[in-house]
Amino acid sequence: MDLGISGRRAIVCASSRGLGKGCAMSLARNGVNVVVNGRDEEATMATAEEIRDATGVDVIPVIADVSTMGGQKALLAACPKADILVNNNGGPPFRDFRDLSREDMLEGVTMNFATPIELVQAVIDNMVTQRFGRIVNITSVSVKRPVPGLDLSSGARAGLTAFLAGVARTVAQHNVTINHILPGYIETDRLRGALAFNSQKSNISVEDAAASLADEVPAKRFGQPEEFGEACAFLCSQQAGYITGHSLNLDGGLYESNF
């Protein structure tokens, strides 16, 4: 299906690997010129080259920490009039909530609440003016389903979801949408960190921890970044213009609900 976004411009935050990379690749395969971003220069440059070689679109790598004002300025300078923004960022590591200091909590809120809002503030007026904009925030299934050890990340991302719920309704008339994708257990570095945490906590091998975690999922497997990327690309499409303020679970049925 032609998503109708060929030639558009996208900023995909934290896209040198994992979910962000999956989103950048899927958008590029649909003809979108992308800014890819990461803190690791080698990984970011390699991802940019991989996407460019695979798709032929324009790819601009930006080596920066998106949580800093300098990093955000670098991203916006690389793409001053973005049509698409994919908000993504690393989250606080797995940790018992008792061990969180005030500084830890402020850092987590900066990463997973303040930073994406700041980027939305920066791009949304141009999207409104041109009457096209797609904003997708990568949050987590833990926004709906508690994951012990991810309490700080869950709280910050839930706050982001609530904050943008109202914003989404104020710009929908301008063909600007704001949605969230809630990943479950996707094969990324983040998941591997969770497996190590569970392994240590339960005194079992990482392999056994992986098997136990996958067994919780009705699909009986972990998801792939490529699957995640395709869902993101659809939410950025012309056809998805009537979907806004929505949180899409991409979790293999992990979150149990009738609605």
C-alpha cells in the first residue's frame, strides 16, 4: 500500500538501533527522507549508511543526546520543517523504586516526559501551517500494565500520554495527529537489560528468564523492531489522518483487556 508520504521529512530520535532504527527504516522504505540520531557515532553513522543504501532516500545522521537542549537544536537544524516526528529516547534502567534518588527521578522525567514535549513544541506550528503533521511517541506497554523495576519510566511516559491527549485534540483539525505506540517485549537492548535484571532477581539464567518472559506473551515470542517500524510508518501515513490521541499496543496480546 502506498502510504502517501514519499518525499516527506522525518526526525526519528534515538534511531541508531532498536525501535527507533526500525521506525526510520520503515519510513525510508516509504520514501521519507530521515534524520537519524544517536549518541554513539559509529552506530549512528552505520545505521545512516544502511538505510541510505537500502532505500536511496536522503539520510542525515545527527550525533547528539536528544535529552539536551543542544541535541534538540542539532536535530531541528538538520530538519527545520519536519513533517514527521518520532519521539524516542532511552529510559531509566531497571531499578527497585527504593533505590531512586531525587536526581534519578528528575532525569527520568526529563528523558521521557519533558524532552518529547519540547520537540513537539518545536515542530507543531509548522505542521499546523502546512496542514500536515504526524507525531508518534514511543512509550511502553508499562503505561497500561505495570512492570516492576520500570516504575520511573512508566510514570514519566504515562504523564506524557496524558499531557499530549489534550494537545492532540487542539491540532486534529489541521491534519496533524499525535499518537503513541506501546511496545511490549521487543528484541532490543532494552529487553536484554530486562532479562539481565530478571535473571539476577530470580537467580536463574538469562536463557531461562527469556523463556519465562516469552511464555507470558500470548504470541509466545518476542516482537521484532521491523514489525514495530511498520506500525509507526502506518500511523505517519496519509491514510491514518483520522487516528489521533490513540495508544497502540504492540505487544503480542500481552496487555489483557476487552477494549
